[in-house]
Amino acid sequence: MDIALLVLHSLLRWILLIALLSSIIMSFRGWKNSRSFTPFDALSRKVATIFAHLQLLVGIMLYITGNTLTYLLNDFKSAMSNGETRFFSMEHSTLMILAVAFITIGTIRSKRKKSDTDRHRSIALWFCLGLLIILIAIPWPFSPLANRPFLRGF
Ligand code: HEM
């Protein structure tokens, strides 16, 4: 496994969480206060979406270049009976792809909306759904599914 990719994947998780959370807070406030949709809201939406896609890309690269795919293709049965391998090859990857899909849907829908309140609402709801799935699928040190450090160094 490429350690640089793993370090990047671990770090990007925090940047993505911060970007998503700030965009969600801003859009919930905008929605509830019927505030206009500013260029800063659009920038925040863009930054969160870019980091979600970047993390997805690095995740897919890790999946292909690391041991996960090799193990899966060589011995599917034994890979499925190993909790950690199953988590990364199935649950983690599928849930994260779903989360990024929800974030992307939120972005597209908010761009298509005519009113500013609807724009805020699309981001607030879809990004929240994406964030929830990401929080569940991250291998936190305390997760019952698989454990990885809060931050990884070289
Ligand atoms: C987009 C949101 C995602 C987040 C927030 C995320 C987060 C993480 C975190 C925190 C780790 C642990 C890193 C470490 O070991 O220090 C990890 C590992 C990993 N992730 Fe993701 N990930 C995401 C998406 C994906 C996707 C879409 C895939 C594959 C299609 C993927 C594949 C992997 C693999 C293969 C590992 C390494 C497993 C191992 O250590 O054996 N990730 N991910």
C-alpha cells in the first residue's frame, strides 16, 4: 500500500469534515433566516464538493493499488470472513461512494433551485445525509467495525 496515499486519505478526511460542517451550518442558518444565497455560500458548497470528490478519488486509488482489491480477487471467501478486509472492500467503499453521491446531488439540486431558501435547504439536507454516512463509515479508533488512527504520519 502506498503510505503517502494513506496519509493523504487520513488527512483529507478532516478537511472534508470541516468543509462539510461549515457548509451545513451556513446553509441551515440561511434556510431558517431566509437569508440570500451569497457568493460565499456558493464557494463553501464548491469547496466541500471538491474535497468530497478528491477524497473519493484517493480512496479509489488506495483500493486499487493497496491490498484490498488483490485480496478480494484472489480469495473472495476468505476476504469476506476477515472483518477488516470486508469492511474496507465492501462497507467503507460502498457507503463512502453513496455519501459523495448525496453531496453531489445536493450541489446539483441547489444550483437548479430558483429561490435562495431552496438553495440553502438542498445543501443543508443532502450534505447532512452525506455527513452522517461519512461519520458512520470512517474507521475511527473507537469504531466497532474497523480501527485506524485519528491522524496518520509517515
Ligand atoms: C469520501 C469519503 C471517505 C472518507 C472520509 C474516508 C476515510 C478513510 C479513513 C479515515 C481511512 C483510514 C486511513 C488510515 O489508515 O489512517 C480510510 C482508509 C481507507 N479507505 Fe477511505 N474514505 C473515504 C472514501 C473511500 C472510498 C470511496 C474508498 C474506495 C473506493 C476508500 C478506500 C479506503 C481504503 C482501501 C482504505 C485503507 C484500508 C486499510 O488500511 O487497509 N475510501 N478511509
